[in-house]
Amino acid sequence: MRISIDPQLCIGAGQCALAAPRVFTQDDDGYGTLLPGHDPDDPMAREGARSCPVHAITVTDS
């Protein structure tokens, strides 16, 4: 899978990090970001994307 976060859309709600803490985290400013070394095939990545209230996360199959 390929995971991307649109920084222009992210509002820092943190729902992605709550739903998929092995994939997402928040940066120093509170915005969503991918954890270094995350498993791009973690099944919770899609749940993290679905939980984003502004749909800033895209998960696509490779």
C-alpha cells in the first residue's frame, strides 16, 4: 500500500494516530505524519485514513 497525507488539508485532529498508532503520529505542531519505519501494509492504515475528519489521508494499493 501507499499512504500519503495532504498537509494542506490536515487540521491536526489526531484521529489517525488514535486509530493506527503503529502507522501515524503527530508532528511537533500537532499535524498528522507517518511514523518513520511504519509498515505500509498495516491493515490499520485504512482505518486511520477513514477516521480523518477532513479526508487528508489517502491509502492506495501498490
